Amino acid sequence: RLHTRLGTLYLMVPKVRKGGYIPFFVAEKKRSEAALMSLVQEAFINGVSTRKV
């Protein structure tokens, strides 16, 4: 879960065979809405579709 000003987002994080994967904006264990917004903006600018995600 990621808590933002607009509410709580429930993230689906892929599982990997060895170890674990934690996105950089969740790893710090604080509200990092700015990092998430930056990631979404960059994906939009680069034309990443929801199918690729």
C-alpha cells in the first residue's frame, strides 16, 4: 500500500524467483508521492502503454 494525499493505492508488485523486489518509491517506507508522480509522468512522456506495464 502507498498512502497519498488522494488516498491509498494498492500496488501489485511482481514476484521474482530469487529474493524480492520492492519498487524504489516504496522501499524508503515513507510517503513518497513525489517519486510516484515523477515515475508516472516519465512513463506517460515515454509512451508506455498499460499493456506494457
